[in-house]
Amino acid sequence: MSVSHDFKPDPRLPDFDSHPVQARYPEVDMGPLSIEPYVSEDFFEAEREKIFKKKWLYVGRAERIRNPGDYFVQVIEAVRTKKDGAFPSFIICRDDHGEVRAFYNACQHRGTKVCWEDFENWDTNKRKYFTCRFHGWVYGTDGSLVDVPDEGQFVDLKKETRGLRPVHCAVWKDFIFINVDPEPRETLIEQIRPHAELLKDFPFEKIVKRGIWTATIDVNWKVAIDAFQEGYHVQTVHAATIPIAFNGPVNPHCRPTSIRLHEGGNRSVTFMVSPTYEPDPLEVWVRTKGSSWYAAGGEESGNQFPGCNPDNDPYFAFDCHGFFPNLLVDPFIGGYYGHEFWPIAVNRTRWIGSINFVAPEKPSDLLSQEHGKIQLRDAFREDTVTLAESQAGLESGGMTDVVMGDGEMSPRHLYNAVVEMVNS
């Protein structure tokens, strides 16, 4: 790969030497931020109670359960009932009528898990009934209790009241969310409204997962998210994989071309491809075969993926949409990649990263998608390398606060939203 320096300044680009995001949001305090929300166990427990037990949480895509009887199991450590208690899991399934449902994974006899599958098994599971392995109680895909062995021994058993305990479940554009709050304070659409409106026509329903990676890391969940929603690190962290694709001489520190802050902790960032970037011959050839993992440009392609690049920034690469509290969805021309950040402890987080493309129509699509998948996989690996060391520094006693620049407004917005909800 090479860099061409024959580039004249483009007036459509922001002045990267100024503070364009602060100018757009002058009400935001740009001062130092206390490290307490990153290291305090008490603060983490308040997050669990006031955020994760109250908000809609993304659990998976409907493509995993296309047919009646399909299901998967999702563990959500942050909604456990005790500080040091067992991690609850949930059954996400499609019932016999095609409706997506969610239930606590606990038999209503004596509490044994009904489904013992590894929750990180991404293959489709299928059952006509859910049967507890302990005593054989049988549940339908709608959660109803349909059979109890030796039922006559139970006094006054009312099967209609002993079905699997349901969890509030809602689906938007094939994204499945659940809410463990018995009485959610808002609907899913109310919680994600800015993204739901912007991406209402983005073809998520035509997109399938092409790669998925996961890691459990000794880091606070917010520190982990922040590593994936700013570009300041690209020049250093990604020096071995994408050192000049998104920065280069025009924008050497990979500042976002625009940032949008919304209520409820939601936010959106747009990043650019360096206009002087010249891909190596292999990538140039692969891009003639189909979509890669960032925009290759072209107005016609953009029209096929409405919602991308909401501020019409030149040299668009991809957007990064922060769905509060713990999901990032990054659309580009051809698909999107996503990140989930599941808090386990104040300094331990389970990360899941994925790349998703429009379903291939010809063999060459598979070729280009596989090339993009490997490029992104290697970049994701680099992103996770610094996380534990960041947490170690925060907990070292060597600092009391952190500072964030103009291009780090998205991490600052997440921080502020969390603090506001915990303190409310």
C-alpha cells in the first residue's frame, strides 16, 4: 500500500486543527473526568441496578432463529440478583406461531436450567419442546408447561401458572432485545429512537453474519466500549494492519468527520477513508468483486444503504452508532459490524465482535467478504490488546481522573449518561 501526497485541501472537511465537535455541543463540559465510574465496585453495582436491570439489552439477531422451534441461550451476567451470585441465562426462541419470545432459563419446578447449551455456541439449536433434564418437566416454545411426570403426586398444581417465566422481548430490524424490568419505563423504540429513525430503511434484514469473535478481558465495560468508538488510537494501535487507511496526511490522528450526541446516552460517529490512501493491489482487485468492510464510495451504493453517513461527510468510511448501554452498530456500504460489551465485574467484561454482510449472491461476493472479514478480524485483535493495561493503569493509584479530546466526545457522552443515570 502507498500514500499519495498530491491532495489539495477539501473545504468539505472540518478544520481538524479546531474543535468542531465542541463547537457543535458547547454545553458539554470538556474538563477532566473522575476515574471512579471505572474502578468503584459500588458504582458498578449501581450500574447493574439502575441501568442493566432497567434498559432494553440486545441479545442477538433474528437470523439465529428463523424457524419455529429455533432457539439460543443468552447469559447476562450484569442482571444477576446477588452481587456475587450465579449468572442468569435466558432462552430466546421462535414459537410455533413464528413469534420471538424470551424466558428465564429456569424450570418452574425446582429451578434447574432447562437448556444447558453453551451460550457462545453460535449454531442454530432446535427443539419442539423444552424438557428439563432433572425431573422431565416439559415446556412448549411459548413457555407453557405442557407435561409433568407423575403429575398426580402434586397437590393443587396449576400448570397454567407454572410456565417458564417470560421476559419482555422486542424486535427491531431483526435485532432482538430483552428487558428484565417487570414494568419497563420505555418501549424499545423510545430507548433507541434516534437510531431507529435514522436506520429505518437500512437493509439489516438482508444482512447475515460472516464472522464473530469473543474475548473476556480484565477491563471495565465502559473502558472497553471507548476503545471502539474513537479514532485517536488508530495511528498507534493499528500500525500493523491499517496504519494509513483512515488517517494519512490529511487527517493523521483519525479524527471523526462528525459526531452526533442524543438523549439517553445514544451517540453516532462518522469516520473517513483517507483521500490519499491507495490500497495494495490485492485489495484493489478484491474490491472489484464485492463489498469490503468499509465504504468504497459511489453514490449508487450509498442509495442502497440509506442511513449511512447522516451528515454527508466526504470520504465516508463507516459510522459508529452507540446504542445505550452496551451495543455498537457500525454500518458501511455493504453491511455493518457490531460490538457487544457485557459487564461481569467492575473490571471484567465479555466482548463480542462481528462482521455482517449482505447475503452473497455469487462466489465473488464470498471472496470479497472473506478478505474484508480477515482485515477486520486482525484490527479487532489489536483493539483488545490495550484494554487490560488501561484498566491496570486506572487502578494503579497513579491517577485520579482522565482527559478526553474533541474527537473523544462519544466516550465522554457515554460516561456522562452513565453517571447521570446512576446518580438519579
